[in-house]
Amino acid sequence: MASKKKGGLANQNLLHALLPGAKLDKKNGGKISVKMGISNDIVMFNVGGTKFETYRSTLCSQPNSPLADDTFMKRHYNEDRKEYFFDRDPDVFKAILNYLRTGELHLPSFICGPAAREELLFWGVSDDIIQRCCWSHYNSWNSTLEALMQLEKDRKGSMDEYTSSKGRSKGTAWEKLQTKLWKILNKPNSSRTAKAYGYISLIFVLISIASFVVETHPVFDNRVKILKPGTFDASRNVTSSFPYNTSASFNATLNNASIPKDTDYVTVKVTHPAFLAIDISCLIYFTIDYIVRLIFARKKFQYMTSLMGVVDILAIIPDYVQFIVYAIHPEMRYDGNINYIAILRVARVLRIFRLIRHVPGLWILIYTLKSSFKELLLMIVFLIVGMLIFSSLIYFVDDRETFKSIPHSFWWSLITMTTVGYGDMYPVTELGYIVGSFTALSGLLMIGFSVPVLVNNFIMYYKHLEFAIIDEEAKENNKDSDEEDDKSEKRVVYNNNSSSSPSHVEEVKLCNGEEEAT
């Protein structure tokens, strides 16, 4: 039996060697089908300096192909060399010829997807017929290009209005001022002024974050004593000398002549005056910065809805809400039960994202998470399924005192699958050990399947961002050098003309391309 298979394979190989493109159909009694012409009908091609020979009937196997169009072929025919010359990629043309011979389109894996797409478009071949074995490479190249183009568009954001108008030689004074100041605000490396403003903004961001963090240290725990609510009537006027006094002095109209007792006081935490001054200063700066950006942005709605616009507004809204609430209800300043005020103060940590303008890698990290939403969603689905399965198993096979319920076991399965393992919950039975082992293994598989996609996206985006920054800096340097050359050329021409007779030269106009008046 093995000898028959071997003999059949040898016959098939011999057939392909004698007649390339021939197929042996065993189901139809060994019928041979050939998509080739006769030997005296050979066409020669010179594609990018590489010679190709094939039968003319092979070119006609696809009637819609330009190679089957006589008018198209005549335009590229070289009478002297008796061949068709095309200044195209020979590797892709080789794949096209194989497609015409065999009916299957296979592309080399080393050819860039967008370049292959252009070649296929020229030869009139649709990329829908690419075989599955080659489709992954081809699609990967094109998907990467589309992702990088989207990255560049999102990275510029509202800067598109600057890049689209910077080439204009004319414009109103306001438009020129908008362009110049917008460049200073958003491109710290564009000039010395922009770099100085960038450093100032960076300092305010760091001071604001440091104040938010250091304020919680016990050294700066500033507490004062105040009277409990309801001790005085609504007409009282309370004056406090905090933070340095351990008690407060009050000037009030009492409902009765009794002096408040120690039990009538309560100790509360108040903001240290130094941190209060820092918060107000940073709030003023961030407010002015946002207003200036909003004024000089040509596309104001686009800036307000962009990532940086949202970050800028979230950096100041919590403070204004807090000040308004305290102004309307001063007693809330000392009420520890008002938790939503504390939540608003936590929102100050969002100011850290203002560093995106100065640390491109931080923006790439956020953008990677945003663009990899499908992969993250898939990982979350895997995690939820694993939590449901393994928490149910551990509940039925292990100690009920530790795993009190299936929802209570979600925490254990989550921590085990993510390979954290706090040790607050763990199995104690033999079956529990088995379930715990499979839980940990499934978590490793989940991480191994999902994390590499995020890592590859981050590396791709970060490398592209580095290239884009270097390319922009090179263009800026070339632009500055060209402007310097133009100025020096103008000075040389002006000096040469000024050395002539004053009556001979009336005016020299070089900037706008007008003729010289003599």
C-alpha cells in the first residue's frame, strides 16, 4: 500500500516537472488538466530587470486581467528586445504568474503588505483570493499600517489644525498668533519659549501631585477642636484660630447662659495653610492654562473632547466643586460623613496625566490600552468564566468555613488566576488542592494568551512614536535652516544691489516672487 502511494506521488512530481501547472485528478480516473499553451507560443517579460517566460494562453486564463488585454500589453512592448517591459516588483509578478498557472495566489512573506496591495491593484488581481497560508502575513502588514495611521491621527489630535495651516504664507494677525501660541502650548521642543513654558507646566504638575501625596502624611496631620453641631443656634458667628492652636475661640450668642463643656467639642482634621496655598496657586495656574488653550484652539470642540482636553478639565473641576460646596455649606468642611467631598479630592490624582505632553511613553501606554480594548475584553471574559467555574468547584469540594459561598469564592479564584495569592483564603482538602492547581494553570494560560498582544502593540506604537518625533525634529531643523539660507540670500542680493547706482535700483522684491523694479 505504501509503495502505491509512493509511486503515485512520484508520478505527480514527474508530471509537475514536465508540465508546470498541470493537475492530476484522481477522482476522475487520473484525468490531467493543464492551463498551458503550446511550446511555440511563448511570451517574454522583463519585470524590474528580471526575465520571465510563460505561455500566452497562461495570460488568458484570467480574462479580466490586464495581461490578457492586448491594448495594455502593446503599451509595454519593446520592439528591439522583443519583450514586454514593466518597471514593477519582480517578486510579486512571479506570484501573479503562478496564480495564472495554478489558480492559487501565494505571496512571499517578506513583501510589505501595502506594497503588495499596490502591485496586485496594478495587475488587476483582487486580494480576496490570497490563500489562507499567506493571508495572515499580508493582513498583518496592512493592519499594522492602518493602526499606525490611526495612531498618528490620534496623536496629533487638535494639532491637525496647526499642521494643516502652517504652510500658509498669508493669514490674519489673529490666525498667525493662534498658530504660534498653540505651538508653544502643545510642542515643548519647538522653541525656547515653548520649552520654558513646558518646564513651568511640569513644575506645577509635580508640585500639585506632591502636595496631594504629602498632605496625607501624619507629620502634616492638622486637627482642631470645634463645637458639635447644634450646640449654638443658627445665628452664631464662629471664629477659629486654627491650625496652630489646639482649640478654637468662638464669639457666639448662646441660647442659655451655660458655658460649653469639653464633651461639646469634637476634633476634626483641617487642611494645612501651606497646602491650601499650594492648591489655590495650582488651581489658578491650571485654570488660566485651560482658558488660554481654549481661546487659541481653532477647533475648540475637538480640543475639549480630546484626551488632553478632558484631562485638563478634570484637573480643575474637583477643586471648584469643593470650594462651591464649602462656600454654600461651611459646616460640611468639618463633617467627616460627607464622603463625596473626599472622592472629589481623590480626582486630583488625574493631574498626573498632564505629564502626557512631556512623557510620550505615558500617552502610548494609555493609547495601547484603548486600542487593545477587544483583547482586554477577551481577557476579562476568560477571567469571568474561570472565576465562575473554579469558585463553584472550590465551594463544593473544600472547607465551607473558608469558602462560605460561591460569590465569596470569587475573590480566591481571581487572586489565584492572576498569580497574586494573598494567602487569606486557601484550600485545605485534597480535592481543593487539585482545583487550586488547575485554577493557577488556567490563569497562566489566560495571561500567556492575552498579555503578548498588549506588549506587541505597545512596542509597535512606541517605536513608531520615536520615529515620528525624530522625523518631526528633523523637519523643523530643515525648515529653520532653509529660513536662515533665505535670509542670508536676501542680504547678499540686497548688498549687491545697493553697491550699484541708487538711481538704477529702485526696489528688490524676492519674498513674494514679484519681478524686480529697475
